[in-house]
Amino acid sequence: MSKAPFILLVNPWIEDFAAYDLWAKPLGLLLLGALLRDAGCGVSLVDCLDRDDPFTNGHPDVISGVGRDFGLGKYPRMRIPLPDAYAGMPRRYHRYGIHPESFRRRVLDLPVPDLILVTSSMTYWYPGVVEAIAQLRELRPGVPIWLGGIYARLCGEHAARRSGADAVVPLRIPELATRLEAALGIAFRNRPCWDSFEAAPGPALELVPNLRYAPLVTGIGCPYRCPYCASGILQPVNGKKSADAIVAEIEHWHEERGVVDFAFYDDALLLNAGRGLKPALERICRDGPAVRFHVPNALHVRALTPEWCRLLFDSGFTTLRLGLETTRPERQKDWGGKVETEMFLAAVERLHEAGFSTGNIGVYLLCGLPGQTPGEVAEAIETVRRSGAQPHLAEYSPVPGTPMWREALAVSPFDIAGEPLYHNNTFFACRRPDFTRQDLAALKRLAREARHGGIEAEE
Ligand code: B12
Ligand code: SF4
């Protein structure tokens, strides 16, 4: 291949009962985009989840997107039929993102690529992946299409059978570089940057047209191995960015694109952060830009020392989520041993002392896991409400390959192994006589009431 290869990156649609842009960008795909750009390739992105597409938002068949504070918002959506697997669910189902006609125009407006890389996220969002690949196949016949990302890694066999991609590529970045070099027929000039997370550039956010917020990842991997979580499968190797790299990324997107809201995607943001995030935030406090940080993924409660709480507040953290999961001590041990209720109560108190208010502090509670009872969840909601924080339920999504998967298989009356749609947390495939969908709905109401009638921390 004599001229520089041109690679098309595609972030497919979401098809679901509900979807909200909670600072969700295709971070993995954009990291690949940056590596390929620096390797000497031409790169473009077609993002099916673009909320600002004028054709889509003006189309009579589309319920248009709505923007909210901090860059959040609703995606545009089109009603579509319920898949058979969800027959009988009393919920509407939508395709979220741009109109298919807009997708076609965007793809055809770009030069014919040498390779198309499609990403994937939640396993139960695979129908959007299948649809995007089918359209790409029609629009760009003969161009190889590779599928990667979380669905491809967790449900490789299903993806190989159903996605329509030429190759399902569940490789980590270093091995991926070798495969890409062979496919494209070039040697990457930035090859060392593919070999470690620390050396890799930040995501290619210049490919995103309307950058309302920027995703950040300062580290990969997590030292814990909670039985319901796929972190150890997806990110088996640990790595942390330097303070210089973190500050440079924040300053760059603030100066270049006026970004004020930054959202962290790390699994373990505050752990082992003494040489990366901590000095970076100290510098932001001292002489960095005035920005806001959001943590939609849970923080480790045990890391919240008085010093960290002050630093988070002073550097502009606005949305916090803490991982409490449950208030039952035996479950806390079984579910990873990372938090205890007393430790959580002390952390919330420290956050308040540092200046955070109840509305800033959301707390994730797991809901509907095998073996769990509705009473336990209700108890945890009450504890969080009384602590001066806001409970958010994370309804259980069974994830293939995790230790809890076996229990989920035993409990669920649905074919969760054969049909990833059943991993959808809204569908609640692990419902059972002593934890029904009605129980789940009642607990969600309880958590909502606790959030809206939330009280400040009791003295
Ligand atoms: C950040 C995050 C979120 C964010 C935003 C996610 C987003 N972008 O949409 C928020 C907080 C909103 C979120 C929410 C939820 N999440 Co979440 N989330 C994550 C997390 C921590 C990181 C994902 C990520 O961006 N990784 C970073 C990038 C760098 O990795 P990557 O995308 O995999 O890409 C790499 C490779 O895959 C590859 N690659 C990517 N694309 C391509 C394409 C090609 C062609 C190739 C070759 C390679 C390739 O290159 C990249 C570089 O290494 C993962 C856990 C994890 N460690 O992955 C859970 C995870 C994806 N979430 C999960 C869950 C359960 C949820 C929730 C349902 C939680 C709940 N119960 O409420 C919600 C539901 C979301 C919804 N309905 O909107 C599960 C997945 C469940 C499933 N069945 O798929 C995970 C795996 C965590 C877990 N429990 O194990 N999440
Ligand atoms: S601490 Fe969080 S990221 Fe780490 S394994 Fe447990 S749930 Fe996953």
C-alpha cells in the first residue's frame, strides 16, 4: 500500500428501552483513532450517537435530542419494534442516535476506507452493531470490517456468528498493532506507543464535532476482583498516566475546544494515584483552568481520606458516585471486600466537610444480584439517605466470564448464555419469585424518593 491508509471508525447505535448520554463517548475507539493517526494513517469517525445532527433532529420520524447541564442530554430516538426476546415487556423500545439516512450520507461523504473499525459497548446493545455493520457492508462493499470493544470481548462467539463483521478482534492494544500492521501493509512509526497504556496518546477527540464534554482515562485496571464485574477480564493489566500527561490533556481540550466538563472513565481512579492524578489535580488547583470534573463510574470509598476529599472539592469535582453496593457486612466481603458501611459513613461526612453537598454525592447500590433480597436493598437505600448522600440503584446486568455468571445462569429462567439481550439491566433476567420485577420497580421508586426528599448529613 503506497499512500497512507484511511481508516473509518464507527460508533454504532444503541437500541434499548432507555438511554441517556451520561458523558458516554466511545473512548476505546477514540484511543485507537489517536494511535492510528500518530502511526501515519488517515482517520475519520462516524458517530451514530451524535446528538447534534441537524437532519436527524429535524426529521418527522425522530424525537429530537435535548441538552442538559454539564454536557449531558437525551439522544435523538426513533421508535422500533421490541425484539422477540423482550416480547411482553410493557415498555417502548427505541433506536437512539442519528437517522439511518444521515448515517448513509456521512459514510458516503468520506473517501472509500481501507479498513472499517466498529466498536461495541454493552453486550445487550449488539443489535445496533449488527445494523451498522449491515449498512456499512452495503455502502462500502469489499472493504474489510473489524469489530472490537466490550461486546466483542465478552461475547466473542456470539459476535462472530451474528455481527456480520469480517473479523471479531478481541485483542489488547499491543497485539492489535501487529495485526493492523499486517492488514494495512505498513510499519507503524509510533509502534512503542502501542505497547503500554502510559505511552499511548489521549483519545482523538478532534474527531468529535461537537465536544460538549471530554472523557478522560487516567489509568486502566483495578486491584479488586468483585464477582459481578468484568474489569479484570477487560483490563487485566494495570497502567497509570503521568501527572504531566493528565494536565496536558485537560489544558489542551479546554484551550482548543473550550471544554469545561470532563468525565473520568477509570475503574480505580483514586487508587495508586499518588504520582498521577493527585499531583495533576494539585496543579489544576494552583494554576490550571477552571473546569468541572464528573465521576459517573464509582469511586473507591476507602480512598476518600480528608486530603483527597479536599482536593476533589478544590479542583472542581462536581458529580461524584461512590461504590457502596450493599450495607450487609457478609455481602461486602463476598462482593470484593472493598468497602464497609462505617467506612462509607465516614467518607460521606468528610466529603461534606470538604464542601460537597448531598446533591453532589451519588451512591451506587447493587440491586437484584443472585442471592440478594429486596429487604437488603431497601435497608441500604435508607442508610444512604440518612448519610446525606443520594442512592442510585445499579440493577444487575449478568456479565459473561465473571465469577457471578454461574450463579446468574442458575437463577435466571432466561437463556442468558445464548442471548445477550437478556443481559440488559432493565429486562432484569435474574428476576425470581423472591425478587420480582415489581420488587425492583418499588425499590427504584424508593431510591427516587430518597433522592428527591434527600436530607443533609445529620450532625
Ligand atoms: C465507563 C463505563 C461506563 C460509563 C459510560 C460508558 C460508555 N462509554 O457508554 C457509564 C458510567 C455511563 C456506564 C454505565 C453503565 N455500565 Co458501564 N462501564 C464503563 C467501564 C468502566 C469502561 C468502559 C470504557 O470506556 N473503557 C475504556 C476503553 C479504553 O475500553 P474499550 O471501550 O473496551 O476499548 C478498548 C478495546 O476494547 C479496544 N476496542 C474498542 N473498540 C474497538 C474496535 C475495534 C475494531 C477493535 C479492533 C478494538 C476496539 O480498544 C480499546 C483500547 O484498549 C466498563 C468496565 C471496563 N473496565 O471496561 C463498564 C461496563 C462496560 N459497564 C457495565 C455496566 C453493567 C453498566 C451499567 C448497566 C451499570 C448499571 N447497572 O447501571 C450502566 C448502563 C449504561 C447505560 N444503559 O447507559 C458492564 C458491561 C455490562 C454488559 N453486559 O455489557 C461493564 C463491563 C462493567 C462491569 N459490570 O463489568 N458505564
Ligand atoms: S472495585 Fe469496581 S472496578 Fe474494581 S473489580 Fe470491583 S466493581 Fe470492578
